[in-house]
Amino acid sequence: MDSGHRHGLSLGCGHRHGLVIDRNYPWVGVIERNYPWVVVMDSSYPWVVVIDGNYPWVVVIDWNYPWVVVMDGSYPWVVVIDGNYPWVVVIDGGYTWVVVIDRKYPWVAVIDRDYPWVVVIDMDYPWVVVIDRDYPRVVVIDMDYPWGVVIDGSYLWVVVIDRHGLSLGRCHRRRL
């Protein structure tokens, strides 16, 4: 037992774990000497923070919410995994992209904060759907067939573009 710390109590006890308890703050830190891990548990907040010295990863686990947050110091990525929902959200600080991956359904959604675009890719079906928030347009591209469909909500237009056909544009005006 080593009580030489100003704020805490360090228990080595000849084990490979070092335990640091802070009496002023509700922190418990576990240091693994064989592996470069530092685990910090906070009893006031339901957080577990894992810091890996070999890799620039910080992992935050929240017991109240089924979230796991992974931050990578080398890359400007934040990955959020939600245990209640089959979503994986990747936020890239270097780029204005937010990528949402749905593990239950084969969807990948890319949201660009600089541009008003949402791109949805369906891996089961060869569809790519582009939604434009500034303009009321939805573009559907079918990779198996040479079709592109543009739906305009302001003008009630549906434009079908056949990339292999002779007619590149066919306009169908929908009735109200």
C-alpha cells in the first residue's frame, strides 16, 4: 500500500494492476502495467473511459445510455455505437461528413453538413438515393438498370433518365 499520493491511494500489492483511488473525486483508475491501458471509472457519472497508450484511442462507455464512443487522436474520427439501435455513426472532424451505418438493415447514409445532401446507399438492392434539403429533389439511381429518377416536390415533376436508351429524358407530370 502506497499512500504517497496527495489525492489518492495507490494499491500495487505486487499484482500487475495498479489501482488509483481519488478521495476528493469519485474516480477509480486502473492501470495495467503489462498492457498500456488506463481505465477510469467515475461513480458520480456512469462513465468508463479506456485510454490505450499504444494506440491513439479513447473509448467512452456510458452505462445509463447504451453508447460506446470511440475517438481516434490520429484521425479526426468519432465513432458512436448505440446498443439499443443497430446504428454506427462515424463523424469526421476533418471533413463535414456524418456516416450512419445500420447493422440491421443494409443502409449506409452519408450526411454532408456543408452541402444539403443526404446520400443513402442500399447494399441489398442496387439503389442510391440522394436527398437535397435545399431543393425538394430526390434522385434515385439504379445501378443494375440504367435508370435515373428525379422527383421534384416543388414542381410535381418526375424525370426518368435512361442511360442506355435513345431518349435521355422523359417527363411525367403528376396530377394533384
